Amino acid sequence: MNYYEHIQTEDPELYELLEGEEERQRDGLELIPSENYVSRAVREAMSSALTNKYSEGYPGRRYYGGQQFTDQVELIAIDRAKKLFGASHANVQPLGGANANIATYMALMNPGDTVLGMDLSHGGHLTHGHPVTYISKIFNFVRYKMKDIETGEIDYDALRETALKEKPKVILAGFSAYPRELDWQRISDIAKEVDAVSVADVAHISGLIAGGSQKNPFEYGFDVMTTTTHKTLRGPRGGMILVNGKNGRGVNGADDASRAEDIAKKIDKAVFPGLQGGPHMHQIAAKAISFREALHPSFKVYAKHVVENAQAMAEVFQNAGVRLITGGTSNHLILADVFGSLGISGHDAETLLDQAGITLNKNSIAEDVRKPMDPSGIRFGTPAMTTRGFGKAESTQVAGLMIDVLTKRDEATVAKAREAIRTLAQEHSVPDSFL
Ligand SMILES: *Cc1c(COP(=O)(O)O)cnc(C)c1O
């Protein structure tokens, strides 16, 4: 079936590229832990007539007319998001995870205020105040780290001490390259002690939380969650901010609900008009569809398999003598010190595996001895391959092929792995529907 009929006749140049990407995704194996495949329904929403519509504002309070359908679309997305995460409020307009974070900082702080977040080299994200970002010039970012890289345990005592000393307005907990679960209760208690707003950036793991494979920070008193919608949550590329109505933080006689309402109001204002213009309503419709898919019982099974598959791959790597940062994984991703263990740089590992049809990324590891552009590690994960229906047996096989390629590094081994990957990919096409 040709999904690009009109592009094919009107713009053959672009058609070739889109078909190329379709084929790349079909025949190769996607192990980038922040990527996934969406359903046909989500893709249809992304190409719907809603892309033509301006809807600045919020349902019932828009700057333009003609909102009888868009209002309903956004309300449905909000309602499903709240249900999925047990939130009292959801803003589904952030265009991506970065926007969700920036809007949250703007909502909760004034320029110059302090944020306490995870060290970037220990798994934090660019938007957590990396010096190359504009946001790092506006707010003052201070850091906490792991206490033990071999187990991944965060240094919670140091986190608390830094919080007491720096008096941050926001304590940020979240990561893009950390394979373990955080002690949400501990961090939320510290935030309460220093009267900071607790924000969990669950961009990577929101699908695992929605599917019940990881703990929900809201159950441990976190105030706010920010997330992408396109990683483990398996929706369209986008972002979202959620507020907890039962944060246990009611102060000065005000109850939890009014604290949450106050935060929610500030967040809505920060997203629009503070940061963004018109919301992408086609994307919001696609979010609503993916939230419905995530509310379906089959999503629980998916989330469980994502973690099981990652653990199966981790085992193969460890049996081959590869050091894994934090000693394994409790979620969907693995961070392997290929330079320290196999003597191949993260960059070269990425290139070789790419030739074998396996897409992943080089990644810095904690206390890396190499430079960020040519680090020691590779990061990979199972969300996309699990969507294709891979189980433990296939995950073990893929990990075995990776080890083969990374240890032998000759053309014949790469070619053999490429064939095996193509066969696996062809046997496991992405389903049109997940329901
Ligand atoms: C991916 C990610 C983001 C940014 O999401 P974009 O949609 O790429 O802007 C923010 N925070 C964390 C922890 C992430 O992993």
C-alpha cells in the first residue's frame, strides 16, 4: 500500500526520501531507546485536517473561532492523559519534551532562581541546564549524582545537603540515560523539606509508568511530571505536563488541591502565551489516540515485555564480559561501557552496528575517560523492537549478534549479522494496530 500517493505524483524527490525512510524502519532494527513506532491511527491523525487550524488558547477560551471540534479533541486528550497518570491537570500543548520542561521552569521560577537536577554525565538531559542551552543562562542549575556507578544508587544524602544549602525552587528528577528507578519518595520528601516544587521528567519512562512497569512519581507526592509522548508512551512526537492533585503538600491551611490548582494555572500560562503560539491540534488528536491505546490492557503487556527484553539483552552483554553502567537495567535501556570492556569506542561501535542494520547511539558514561563527541559507551533499548513483537528469545539473539559484531569487527561477521537482522525484521513487521 502506498501511503504517499499524492507526494509520489507531486514531489518525486521527496517521495524517494520518504520511501527510503519507510524501508529503513522496516528492514532495520531500531534500538535507540527514545524511539518507537506509532500505530496507523496515530499517523492518520498526524496527517488530518486539524493541521490547518489555529487554536491559540485553551478549550472554551480561544483567540479564533471555529473551535467546535478542536475543543472536544483537546478535552478528550486531557481527560485520557489525566486518567493514564492519575493527574488532576494535564497540559497537552507542549510541542516536545524540551518545551514541556522550559514551560515548567518558566511557570515555577523567576530568572536567576535555582534548580537542583541530575548531573548530565550521570544521565540527565540537555534541557536540565546543559551549558549549551539558552535556559542555562536564565536559571541557576545545581547538580546531584550517583553515589555508586556500579549500582546506580543516587547520592541522596548529598542531594539533600545541596538542597538545604542551595534552597532550589525546583527539584528535578529525571533522565535520558539512567537504567534504574529513582527513589521518588526520598526526593519528594527532600523537596517538601526545603519547600521546593518536585518535578519528575519522565520523558523516557512515561510509557512504562502508564503500563505499570515503573512506579508513578505522583504516588510518592511529586507535584509535576513532564514527558514526551513519543518515547515509551508510543504516541506522536510531542510533549505534555501533568499536575498531581494529591501531592500531600497543602501548606498554610491550603489543601493539596489548591496547591495543585495554583501550579496548574501557572503551567497553562507558561505554555501559552508564555512560550508557544498556536497548539498543533493534529498532534493533540494523535496524542489522544495514543493515550487511548495506552489505557488498553494490551499496553500493560507491552510495558512488561519492554523491561523483560532489556534485561535479557543486558544478561547477554554481561555474560560476554561487558561492563554495564549501574550493573544492569530495571527499565527499557542499557548503557554499556564498550570502550572499557571491548576496547572499541562508542562512535566506532555505533558505526559498525549501523552497518549490521542495528541503529543505536554512542553515549557518554559516568566519569567517562573519553570526550563527549567520542565517548566510551553505547546506549540502546527495547521500546521499538518490543512494539514489533520481539520477545526474550529474539532479544537474546539480537544481543548475541551485537556482541559478535563488536568483538570480531570483520566484514563477514557484519554481513552475517545484517542478514540475520533483516530476517528478524521481516518476520516481525510493525502491526498496524495495537488494540
Ligand atoms: C527526550 C527527552 C527530553 C526532550 O524531548 P524532545 O521531545 O526531544 O524535546 C527531555 N527530557 C528528557 C529526560 C528526555 O529524555
